[in-house]
Amino acid sequence: MRVAMIIARFYPVQSGSEIQCRTLSGSLIKNNIETFVLTQRLPQQTPLQQIGGIRVHRVGLPLLNKVGSFFFIIYGILWLLRRRGKFEILHANLASSPAILAAMAAKLTGKPAILKIGGSRGSGDVATSVATWYGKLKLAFIRKNISAFVCPSNEIKDELLREKFPANKIVVIPNCVDTARFTPCESNCKILIRQKFGLPQDAVIINYTGRFEPGKGVETLLESWRRFEKNNPTARHLLIIVGSGSLESHLKTQSAGLRCVRFMGQQEATADLFRASDVFVLPSFGEGLSGALLEAMACGLACIVTRIGGNIDVVTDGRTGILYEPGKPDELCAAIERMIGDQSLRRQLGQNARSFAEQKTSVENITQRYMELYKNVWNLRLV
């Protein structure tokens, strides 16, 4: 079984979908599933690269926006048609240009295609598609020509069902996390990591890692932290914010006057920053299933997350974390104060979170589920 993994962007782009694609592709190769990545060629990128043992083919014209996406689809279809003997399964990531490319290639080659849907609610694949006439046409086309739709959360599954996608084509498979890379550490290890990043040793550190974009809820987090500092004027606990995005300057302006907030920028060493922290916060208004959340859980962090989407599939309130209503800074502030004030609660929630990640969302577990799905859609093709 050989897999053509199709995605609009790939490394060095490192948002959630790209990280998931790279992690799964590498794991498939380790399991003797020949896998290559087909992605859009961007400026200053070569047509062929080898990244972490994965062959990455970049096609199309090195243009941005919709023009670049159009040529990615055209060049991608031609590229796959010429190499139809090199793969059995088309695996598209996100219901954008990769979905259209995979559906067309499936129709022309007779090879089955699966599509992993990304995001939920207002910013998700389904909501953004049904908002326009051409998005509705796209959904109708992929509904007919894709063999299986992978949803990382039950909320996304419900969205597909509301849009009349056949239930027998929908499967829920969570995102994966490399539990060998993202691991807890002992207190001595935490001391050294905090020294490395210049973080205080005697503080409880709250960690947000993610994009600075609308819908991620970082504004709510900063407002909650402002209330925390007002309620606890002498406290020296620290909120670290890891990542980047279009709202960065706005968020830094919003944080003016806060004593204990540190923007860490975009980081490669996210695993170390999780291990340096005590609590992870995800204040999003909409998520498919956050990779950062799974990474934090694998590192044994107690988590505070909004009661939405994939969050409620992996975080059980009072067992693996604390849930609160999105956009409610008072609720988030109360949850932060509770976590900071109760070390035993943090420890227990973190241990439970690590166990969940190992048992349910480890890359080994999720890889086996995809391999089974590939076999099923291939066998259906032969019926």
C-alpha cells in the first residue's frame, strides 16, 4: 500500500495541519507504508526535497493566493496522472485545494481518496465552504468523489452529517502526538529547561502555544490574566505566550501594563517549553483537535480549555483538565487561580492527561487506524 499525501503547505510551514501531516507521514514510512508528500511549490523552494526521510514533491508555479492554488491543482493532477503507478491511496489534508486535487485525481485514476477535514465552527472547513456558492459546489464535488472523510472530532462529524455527507463514509480519527518526543520531565529537568529560557524557578508557569489569529481566543486569555493580576497583586506567576500571527502587535498592545506576561515568539523547542510549564491554556472559539493541546497533555500538563469541538473529546472536566465556556474571562480567571493554588490537582490532572495521550492519541495508535482505513477503502474499490 503506497500513499500520496496531499497538502497545500508543508515544512518549513508548521501550523497544526502541516505538523500532523509530517508526523503521520513519517510514522507510515516507519511502518513500511511507502509515502510521499505532494504540496504546492512556493517562492525559493526546489521541486524535490527529502525532509526527515519523507520525499516531498513541490509542484505548480511559485505564486501565492488563489492563483498559486489554481496552478497547484492543475500541475498536481498532471503530476499524479503521470505517476499513477506509484501510489494506491490519495490522502488529502483540508477541504481546500488538496481536496479538489485529490477528488479529481481519484476520478481520473480510479484510485480511492480520503480527505481529512480541518477545524470546526465558523473557521472550519465546512462553515467556510457553505458560506459561498463555489464552496458549496466544491463540497458537492468532493462528497461524490472522495471515498472517506476523516474527522478529528465528533463535532466535525456532526457538521458533515448536517451537510448530507453519507454517514458510512465518515470516520472519526483523532489527531496524533509523538509521545516519545513530548514527554513529562522530573523537577531537575524542569529546573534546567527554565534556566535555558530564563524563566523563573519559583513561579507556576501558564503556557499558551498556538497561532495569533482571530478565533484563537488569546484576547480572552490576556483579559483573564489581567483580572488574575488584579486579584493577586503580589503574585509572580508567569503567563508565557508562544507563537506568532497576524494579531501579534495587537496582543502585545493589549498586554501593556501586565507584570507577568512574556511573549516567547515562534519556537522550534515547543516540547521543552511545555516541560518548563505547569498548566496549558487553550482559549479557542473553534478547533478541530488542537495538536498543541495533545502535545501539552503528552508532556503531563494540566490543561484549561474551552468547552468546544475536539477539546471535549479529549479533556474530561476534573479528570484530564478543566473546561470553561469560550469568551468568558471570569471563568478562565477562576480556573487559572484554581490551578495555581492547588499543586496536587495540577499533578493529578497532568498524570491523567499523559495516560490519555499514550492510550488514545499516540502516533503509533493513530497510524494503525489510518492503515486500517487505507485497506478498507482499497478493498471497497475492488468490490
